[in-house]
Amino acid sequence: MTHKLSPIINPEELIKLQQESTVLIDARAGLNAEENYKKEHLKDARYVDLNKDLATVGTEPAKGGRHPLPSFEKFSQVLSKIGITPTSHVVVYDDKNGSNAAARFWWMLRAAGHEKVQVLNGGIQAAIKIGFPVSSETEHFEETEKYPIQEWKLLLADIEEVERARNNSKNIVIDVRDKNRFDGLTEPLDLIAGHIPGAINVPFIENLNEDGFYHSREALNKKYNEVLGDLKSEDIIVHCGSGVTACHTLLAMDYAGIPIPKLYVGSWSEWSRNGREMALKENK
């Protein structure tokens, strides 16, 4: 039986892999992310941009949310551009404990059929802390042949499926945003504060311990089995604001040995712009 590669790798393990042919990816996102990469990144790391490489950002978030998935052709080109082949061992990190875009890249690679991909536990900060070398040099690597992608092999849900599932006792819709956003008390990114009626709130931050590392497999398995009960993965939909941090929870579930549920990429950014029923603060 082939041993399944853990979706999470600890900094100490990455140090040991340093001399091997690992493709290291910096997936930091947000303000000045690429500039920060150029100033300092883990040695040999290649940069991917959330908006340009891991999404096809349009002018209408009502159609697919703020970070819709790119086409197969576009993602294939991205993988080739950064030198990833179907046999590459990929390790991806960000600076927000995996929630910034590292888990999104992990999900996309897994959905493309790539099994040998891991997210760095604790992110760039944890690696630097234990002495992983950093660099401000331009990284040189060869582009590869076109990466073959024909379908997303992990489960996806669209807005209509979420509509059907949200009040069905045979389904569960999980919103991983922080409680204040779920409760409609604050909304830093989208136009309306609130949540999808019928969804439950399991903040992604609960996947982490006080040091910013993922809880143990056993702890996460216990937590999510209590949340999910005996529901099958195809009956569970996970979302966030725009399909990025939701992947942090999908990663946690996979790490815990739980089959990966459906991802609703459009998430609150799409739902809240489509005239759908919404649970807002004043409705509580």
C-alpha cells in the first residue's frame, strides 16, 4: 500500500528536504505581497500571485465571487511557468498560517490530480525561526512542459447547490470566517455583513493552536467528526468570503483523515451579491 503524503509539513522536515528536488512556492497574498517576496523569501522559493495565478478576478464578484477559479488552461500555464511537473514534490507557504493562499494553492493542485503537495506548518515565520535560509535574490528555474489538467478532481458546489443544501437536514454548510463576520458585526471585504441562512460557523482559526500551528491529526479528527456526524463528504459544503480561507479547513480535514468535502468557491462574496436570502445582524 502506498503511504499517503501528509498535506502538512513541519519546518524541521522541510529543512531535511532542502537538498532534494522540492519545488518551494511562496503564496503570500495581500498588500505588497510580491514586494515582500522580493525583499525576503525562503531560499529557492518561487512566487505565485493569488489574484493573477490562482484566480481569474473579474469585475463582477456576483459571478463566481472575488476569487473564481482560473480555467484549466490558465492554471496549467501557471504550473508550467513555475516549473511544476506531475512528479514534482511541492511545498507551499504563506505568512498567515496557511490561510492567506497556501491552502488554496494546495487545494488547486490536489484538485488537478497532483498528490505530492504539502503546506508548510507555521508558514514562513516558523521556517525562518528554525534557521531555514532566506534570500532576496531572483530565483532562476526552468519552465516545464504543459501540465495536463482536464478536470477538477475534488468536489465543488455552486450557488444553486448551496441554496438547496442550506436548509436540508441531509446536508451541512460550513462558513469558516471569523465569528464577527458570520454574525454580521463587521465586514472588511464584501458589501454586506452577514451569512448564508442555515450555515453554521466553524472559524478556520480554530484549526490552529496558540502558536499558529495546526492542531494534531487526532484533535482535528475529533473536532470535525463531532461537527459532521455521519454525513458523507459530498453532503458537506465549506465556504468563506471568496473561496480562499475555506481551503484552510479542507486542508485540516484532509490532515485529520476526513474525506475532503465540497468547496463553494463563490462563497459570501457571490452569495451576498445575488439577491439571495441573507442572515444579517438586524435579523438575529
